[in-house]
Amino acid sequence: MAEGALAAQHLVELLATVSGYDDEDTAIHAAVERAAETVEAEVCALLIGDTVIDAVGLPEGSADYAELARVPRGRGRVELPGLGACGAGWAQLGRADEGVLVLARAGDDFSVAEHNLIRGMAKVLGLTLRMLRRERLMRHLYDIQRLISRRAPLAEVLRATLAAAADVLGAVELFLVDPDDPDGALVTTGGAGPLAWRRRPMGDDPLVASVIAIDRVQERPGGRIAVPVHECGRTVGALAADPLPGHRLDRDNLLSFAEHVSLALTDAEAARDMEAARHDTLTGLPGRALFHERLRHCLAQRPAPGTIALLFVDLDGFKAVNDTLGHAAGDLLLAELSGRLQAAVRRGDVVGRLGGDEFAVVLSPAGEDLAAEVAARIIDELSRPVPVPGGLAEVGCSVGVALNGADGDEDLLARADMAMYEAKRCGGGRFVLAGAETLRLVEGATLVP
């Protein structure tokens, strides 16, 4: 076979060997072994600067690797223990910081054709490693995007992003402006388990402080790079990284991870805004739409009939407060009574404001006895006077109670609403239990025949 064709075959075989691996370390080791075998070299190493990334032919940690490190600086022959004088050849994988493939063979020097083959093998290895790194980056970014799209908790997204950035780039730190101290930062490096944030003065890292101040990428020559992080277009922090020994830090990759941190922060803020929009602005309680959603969620668990109670609460005399003391007093009254409502139920129960002076409560699980007990407690709590500008506001409430059956959320609420109106028709300050077909009037917690 002609010399050129044989060299091409060697390169194709090397490419087939290294491209069959998914991880960088295994591909490097396979390439180093294959390169040594191809040119019948006793020693082959991949070096970045003076650091040995992988090698065959010398014991691990051998001081003789220092001799190999001097080969790219012009030495064509080296002395190695056990081998004596060796011919040496080398070639860069691409950029200088990507590494150098160095080979040593006892006896004769490498021929011109072999030097060309070594250069070809180095280029193949460099190309393959760049492809593997790109694939690894894209897999990480895809996984992060999936977390964001399914609205995973922000801490989970940030932890995954920082772990991916560390895998691709090395040591990374996320800085966010401390909301309690504009001259301070909250800093985390990610890692296993919950994110661990620590407070640091912003001035401790001038590079990061400069990035946040001017909203622009900053870097030290050959060293640390910091890129801005945004939330809804505002600069709120920076992602910073330091290069691994002998490596050049990839600025574009760091920017990609920072963009995904920004996307996660912005999406989380949008989700908070959407959630806030579904809450009543005055009381902070879920509004009608969100309350129905949570009621439907409770009913979707297919609970046994009579194990979920819906209480429809309507204030008695609220209009008089607005008319006599003013709407500001009425707002303060609603805010206070919403807090009392929440205090009257368990932590896992749902309290919502349906509009105006109408509230609703889902007790789950709850039977008739517990529902009656809670309804009586609500009537008592809401009847206590509330200090407001201009005097004391006093109202009462009427409560309709319905237990779940085969109906959906709308029908259950309608039955509770009907029971509430019956309580109000009978004078208010009481509750009515709605059965499937009948209403039972209750005053306090005593059944009225």
C-alpha cells in the first residue's frame, strides 16, 4: 500500500476508535494508545503545558515526563531510562491550550512521513475532543432547558446549571446581588444537596463587582472570566469561572450557562408574578380561579363521599362599614378578617376570597362534625370588633357548609352557596349544613329542629 494511503488508513482507524467513546477521558486514553501503536513508539503522552493528561509507556508520576514536556520546545531527541536515546515527535491538537501529543521511540528518529502522521493524529484527536465537548455541552443545556420548561423549582434549576458548568468549565461561582444589602452578594458554587448560599461583600471580587456595575463581560488575561446574569432584563448578578490548570476558559460556554441562569431567574420571576396575579391583592388569599383550581385538585384525588367540606362564608353588615367608615376602613377590615379565617383552619386547608365580602374554605379531610366545629369557630372569630380609622368595625357572617359527593367543584360550591343564603335568610350569624337534598339550620353548633 502506498505511504499516503497507509497514513490515511491510520487516521481513519484512529477516528473510528476515539469517536466510539462518549466521554473525553476514555477517548484520550484510546487515542494515546493507538498513536503509540501506529508509529511503534514506546512512549506517548498528551500534555497541556507541563501537565500530563494521559500517557502510556512510563510509570504514572514519573519525573521523566518533564523530558517529554521539553520536546515541543525544540528538542528532537530525549533520553529516557530503560530506553536510552529516543527519537521524539510532537504536534498540537489545535490551539496551544488544547494540548500537545508527544511520542518517543527508541533508536531512530521519526521520518518526515511519520511526523506528518503524528500531526494528522493530533488533529483527529483535537477534532474529536471538540466534538465530544460540544455534545456534552448540548446535553447539559438540553437537560437545563427541560427543567425550566416544566417549571422545576428555581433551586433545582440553578443546582443543575452550576453542576453542568462545573463539569464543562471547572470551578464556577454564581453571584447574586443581596436584596438586603446592595453592596453585598449571595454566592454559591452549587454541589450536591440544597444550594448553600453565603454572604460576601461585593468588593471581595472586583472583577464580579465590575461586571454587575457595567453589565459587561470582564476577564483577566488567561484567567478568571465573569459574565452578567439578568432577571427580566435587569443585571442581578454574575457567573464567574476560573480555568483548569493548563486550559483556556471557553468564554462562549460560560456565556451559554449564564444565559440559562438568566432564563431560569426570569422564568421563576414570571411564575411568581403569575401566581401573585391569581391571588387577591388586598388579602393575599387565592382568588376565585385559583381557589377553584385547588378545590378541583382535592376532588381529583377521588376522596370518599363526605370527607371534604366546603364552607361558603359571606359577611353580614359589611356594606354598612363601607358606608359609615369609608372604603379604606372596609379594606382594613377585610385584610384583618382574612387573617382570622386562616387562623381558624388547619395549615393544609384552603382559604380563598371569591370577591367582595365572600370567602370560601376547603377542609380536607373533614366530616360533618369537624365542618360544623370550624364553621362555628369562624362565626365567632369574625364577629369580634376590628379597630379601624374612625372607630370599631363590627360585622358577622353567614356560613353555608356542603360535603363532597359525586358532584364537581361548581356544584359543590353551588350547594354551599345555597346553604349560606339560607343561613342569611334566617337572620345571619349562623351556618347551614347542606345535604344532598335538604338544608339543616344550625345556630352556633346546635342543630335547630
